[in-house]
Amino acid sequence: QVQLVESGGGLAQAGGSLRLSCAVSGRTVSGYAMAWFRQPPGNEREFVAAISWSGTPGYADSVKGRFTISRDNAKNTVYLQMNSLKPEDAAVYSCAVASSSLIWRDAYYSSRRSYIYWGQGTQVTVSS
């Protein structure tokens, strides 16, 4: 079965950095888009970043210029490099694998409905 396991979360200072990893087993993800979502305390899950099967990134406006999504298809892994962290970045971060029918437009790759496999998430805490 398909499993996604996130790692790299933890506590960071405001202005600091963390790198999250998501390792996928049970399928080869080289032909699929992947994404990161987050759920802050008391709020709904929101889109953070996505990357197409060919490596094209897309970002939420709130993280542009600070976060970078990348993938290593040989390792079946996607990454999220988070720099210049802010307290409002604190959340549970989850990675996801998209449907094969995903159209690469922001309205589609930012939608939870485009993703069919999800990890359980990793906690990111940012102190001020």
C-alpha cells in the first residue's frame, strides 16, 4: 500500500530554517505532482506548495520567497526548505500525492481535492 512519511519537523526560532522531507513507498511518484499543506492550530488546512511531475513549482502567496519545494525522483522523496520562519508558519505540515489527472493551474494544484494520498503530518513550531 502507498505510504507517505514526513520528517524534519520540530522547533525553530523566528527567522530560522527547517527542511521537511516526505518519503513515499508503494508507488513510484516520478510521474505525479506532489504538494505540501499545513493546518495551523484552530484553522483549516491550507495549501503551501506544489511541484509538478516535471519539477515546476507553485506556492501560496504567504510563503513565496521564503519556502522552496523540490523533489528527488530517484529517492521517491519531496522536500520543503523553509527559511525566514515566522510564528504564523507554525502548523502540522502534511505531504500529498496528486491524481494522475491533475491540470497544472494554481486553482487545481492548490486544491485538496486534487490529491489522493496523504501523510500523517509533522509538527512545526516557531518560537518568537
